[in-house]
Amino acid sequence: MARTGHAVLLARHSETEWSLSGQHTSRTDLPLLEQGRPAAEALGRRLADRTFALVLSSPMLRALETARLAGLEDAVEITEDLVELGYGDYEGRTTADIRVERPDWDLWKDGSPNGESLAAAAERVDRVIARAESADGDVALFAHGHILRILGARWLGLPPEAGGSLALSTASLCDLGYERERRVIWLWNGTTHRG
């Protein structure tokens, strides 16, 4: 396979208290857990030989801390377009807790009461994709699990709901790019840097 064009690397933030417990976290601004810092530093070692024309991050502390520990703090531009999907009334709740009230609940099909629609989140990531495509070199994006999964789906031209099929671990790395003129995923949910 012949890779063409530049890379768009997605980095999910490292572990927080709520990512560890499975609580949905959008605007709740949690720091990384001490135990999550080494994974973010390892991500930095994996990116150390790369040069980036554009580095974007969610404004949330967990994403910015991950970018800093990865050694890209000085290059980061903050964008609200990379904030996590808004969970509305389900902010801070786990899927298991929600399913006590709604046994068949699925975020990707049902959304969240008073939360952000997948379509609205897709509009945000489409703007990020447009910026990434117009960059003059490789791009790094630091953000959150669900918004990056939506971004992965939109990169492939799929509806945002398709992000439900793209699992994403904390402190993981994804490599989006091109094979000839076609957008492809070269790597998804890479975690080998964590040891």
C-alpha cells in the first residue's frame, strides 16, 4: 500500500478518575490520575520524532495535560470543536447506572437527555477535519473518547453513529491519512507505547 499526504494523529487523553470508573465525562474538568501520567509520557516518546504543522486540543484539562506530558504543550492551539460529546443529564453517570432506568440504552442510538446530538458533534469534527486537511504537514489532535470516535467515522465519510464501532482506550493513538486520494485509517486504538 502506498501512503500519500500527511498524517492526522488522534490522541485520546490519559486516564482520569471518571474514565477509570466508566462515568461519562464531557464538561466536568477532571485532571489526569497520577497513574495516567506515565501513559501520556509514553505517548510523547512515540511522537518524539514527529514534526507537526498543526496541534489542536480540547480545552479540557485532561486533554491539555496529555498534550503537555506528550511534549507538545508549546504547539497546542485550543479548540472547542474537540470538546467531548455533551452527555446532558447523563454527565457523571455510568452506562450500568443509566441502564437501571433504561435497560436497553445505547448512547449511539438513543443519545442523552438534554445532551448534544451526534449530528451536532459531527458538525464540530467536520470543521476539525477541514482544518487538518488544509494543514501543511502532519497534524496531532488531543481530545476524548466519543468525539474522537465520531471523528474517525466522519474521516471515512460515515455517519457519526458509526463511531460506536470504533473502540478507543485512554492514552491511545490513531493514525488517519490517505492511500492515494482515499481517506483511510492506518492505525486505530494503538496502545503499544504504553508497554
